[in-house]
Amino acid sequence: MTKIYEYELGNAARKLVSDFLDLRKNETFVITADTKSNERVVNATARKAFEVGAKPMVLWLPSPLGVGKDADPMLPIDALTALLNEADAWVEFNNEWLLYSTPFERAMEENEELRYLCLVGLDENMMIRTIGRVDREKLEKFMKKVAELTKNADHMKITTSAGTELEFDNHPEHPIDCSAGDASSPGMNFLSGQIGWAPDLQSVEGRLVFDGSVEPPVGLLNEPIEMKIEEGRVVNIEGSREAEEFRRWLESFDDEKMFRLAHVCYGFNPGAKLSGNILEDERVWGCTEWGLGYRASPDEIDAPSHTDGICLNSTVWLDDEKLLEKGSIVHPELEEYKEKLEK
């Protein structure tokens, strides 16, 4: 009997291998997964890589008890680094991220030709919705325009009906990363549908309310987590049980850098749904996402771990002009994309 979405999954894996990674004959292609990863996604990707003549190698790892450097104690650091240093391309399907771990940092520094694509926690349903059924090139054109408009703004304001009310200045020298899914060039690459940057973080002031998800340590939220932000740092956390869990998790590292904001992002993948998988959640159309803790660049924050939280249906001002109104496109220069992309 045919498995659910068997044909659609194959099509999404084909797009991933050919359109996203541009895998070529005889390239060494490493797929990493842990014991919580989706086996069908891993195998479909390996099959399509083999079909185009690449040499796929699948590495299954025990699921760590943390992410980033918090995963280091359970990783074969030297062996994993050695493997990644010999790869042409690497897709990470791990549920507990290797992203920002020691093997990740070493590989990105030492293997200058490595094409890394972060698809942590991807399952077959999400792969079909966010890759197989999305016009990546059309989405990329839209995202580059949004990135351009944002880069040209000096001052920004973000609000949500849940209570987020933040203002901050952009940093003129900090780049804006437009994650449009093109992993054909060396470096860090991510699932299409996210635009992220580090503003002048010390200028961030106001109230930040996560009302979608926070990962780690909570996942989907039942109640909002409310934070007071001063000079880019969380100085107070309020809410119910999940807010307390979040506060205790941040405090468990005994490192004040875990309370520092690291970046802000827009979510713009037409197929993304709030699911509890942070890779998908931070691409829900019209959300904004804030990271806390570790950041590689610019202005490295050497925190022991990293977390991301989602603010749904955001209203965003670029200087005095609105980009989004409760998650919908309202900027006049983006009107042509509204019907094509917005769901």
C-alpha cells in the first residue's frame, strides 16, 4: 500500500537536492539525523541525491539533551568534524540542532567549500508544504525586496495584539540575511522564508511577548511569555507555568549572555504553519522572531546555547511607513506580491 504523500515527498526531495543544493555528480553529500528525526525524509533525500550522481552518506546520532554547544557532551566531536570537513554539502535533519555546536563551528571555519543547509526537525508534511509546494524563485524575489526596504530603514517599531511593543535602530554595518533556500554556494543556508538581522541591539527597548512558540525549552505555547527589554536584554519575565519554565532554563546556564537578544527575523514561507517545530514556526507568514543567547556574527555573543521565540501576526514600521499590518503585507512597493504569495 502506498504510504501517505509518497509521491509528493519524492517531488519535495527532488527540489531540495536539485533546486536548493544544486548537488552534482560525485559530490560528497552528508545527511545528519538523530534518533528523533524523520526517517522517510532522510531516505527520500538520500535517494534523490544518489539519482543525480552524488555520493550520499547518512549519519544517525543519539538525540542530544540540548542544542548548540549544549549538545557537545553527547557528540563525537572530532570524528563528526572530520567527516564534515570532507563534505561538499551537508543537510542537517537533527531534531536537537548541531547548528552552533563545536563540530558545526569547526566545519564552517575549516571547510571553506562546505554548503550547509539547516532543516532541523523536518518531517514529511512540513517538507511538502514548505519546499515541495513553494515557488522558491518567486518567494526569493519578494524577500529580497523586503530585505532592501528593511536595510534602508533607520528606525523600526514592532507591535502585536498579544502585547509586543518594541522600538530599535538598525545598525548600518550589519548585513540582512535573506534565507531564500538557495544553498548552491558555500556557507550557512536555511529553509526559505526567513529574513534575519542583528539591529543595534543595545537600542532595543520595550515589551516582547512570545505568543506562538519558544524552542528550546517549551515548544508550542498555551499562554504568552511576557518580557521587559532594556538595552537589548531581558530584565524581567512574566506569565504562567511556561514563562517560569523559560526563565529557569535561561538561568540554568549561569551566564548573563543567555538573556541578551541576538537577532530579529521576519517569517515569510507561504506553506508554514505553527507546529511547535521552530524551523517552521519562525517562517509562519507575518510573524516576527527573536533569538536570545548565542550568535556567531556580527559581534559574536559566545553564549552556551540559543533559543528562538515567535510573535504572531506582527505589525511592523520601517521609519514612518508600515511594512506589515497584523501579519499582512501593506507596503505599497510589495503590493504586486500580495496575491501571488500571501495565503
